Amino acid sequence: MVERIWTAALVVIGDEILSGRTQDKNIAQLATWLNAQGIRLAEVRVVADVQASIVEAVNQLRARNDYLFTTGGIGPTHDDITVDAIAAALGVGVVIHPRARAALEAYYETRGGLTEARLRMARVPEGADLIPNRMSGAPGIRVGDTLFVLAGVPHIAAQMLDALTGELKGGKPLVSHTVGCWVPESEIADLLSAVERAHDGVTIGSYPFFREGRVGANFVIRATDQAVVDACAVALIAGLGDAGREAVDGGI
């Protein structure tokens, strides 16, 4: 029986990411969290603060993955258009969520009150629910069990992911083992391919580097079965030895 692989996609929204002013940290954070839920991050798209671009990305990526996440564009300013774009993609209107409004009123009670700008953070696509945010009061948004709209600020997005832990259906988490070697990856490409083919369910990623005036690579073995990963690592280390190369178990 072939084990089902659950996948997710991420739409990173924001001109500041595309301009280079802000370096995205949510991709790695989400990928790590998803793996613990038994879900694989299959693709990521970075789009500008343009509604048509967001709508296109949301509809394309949610159509071919089990889950879709977005980060960014749910703040109080005029260029925070993610909610409007998600609503347009779903063909629904935008409403003020009463629980979001109440949470924001409580948070801003001693911080100047709930202004019109701040009230924008209570807007959701019609029919959506909330993802709690203990950091700043402004919640994330979930549409059913498959679409999740998160903040762009990494530590706030992390709080929202924590609130979703255990909520999503998934398979077995991936486990990994790293083997390093001072060798150009091109010289052992055939070995990597042969070892991978000999172990069902395994993928081997090759990550070359140049350090200390030498070329090397780390080989990351991934699968959902720890025993298979360990057996593959043993085989790879042996194969490198047979080729006259010294493997570094755990990576370089």
C-alpha cells in the first residue's frame, strides 16, 4: 500500500520581500512545523501586494495541494490587502468578525483604543474563522480546514502555527540523516542515485559547498521510516569508502 503524502503550499505576500528590504524567515519556519505535522511543504510563491497576483497564486496553489498558507498583508495599513484578495479568490465578501473585534478592543483598551485602521485587522472573508494570536491581539484567519492566513512577522506567525498544532490531518513526519564528504558531488552522482534507488521511500538531497579551499558536500537522506534512513546512511557511507572517500557521519 502506497502511503499518502500530504502537501501544503505557501504564498509569501509583500513588496518588501521582493525588494530585498526584508528577508523572509517564514518559509523555513513553516516547513519545519509542517514536517512535524506529517505534511510536506511542496511549493512556495512570493507575490507583490497586488490583488490579482495574490488571487492567482491562491487559486492555483490551493487547487493542487491539501493545504495552503499565506503570510503577510493582514495588518492595519492601506497596502494590507490579503484579506480582500483571499475573499476575491473564494468569491465571498469581507466582514468584521465579532470575536476578532472583541479581541482587538481588549488589546487596545489601554493602547489608545480601537481606531478605524486597527479595526481593519478584524476583517475576514465571509464564513472564515480565527487563528488565535497571543502576541498582538490581531488574529490569523482560517477558511475551513485547508486555508490559513498568517501574519508576516515571524514570531507572530509562530504563535499562530502553535495554535494550529495538532489541528491538521497529515501522514508520518519525515526523518533525516546527514552524511558529509570532501568530494565534488559530480564524482559520486552515480553512487547517490544507486543508493537512493535501493531504498524505497528515500530521497537524498546533495548540498555542495566550498570551504577551506576544498570542495565538499552534505548528503541529506530523508524518509518517513527511521530504519530505512539509517540503512541508507550505512550504505552510502560504505559506498563512499569503496570509492576511496572518507564519509563524515552527521555532516560537515
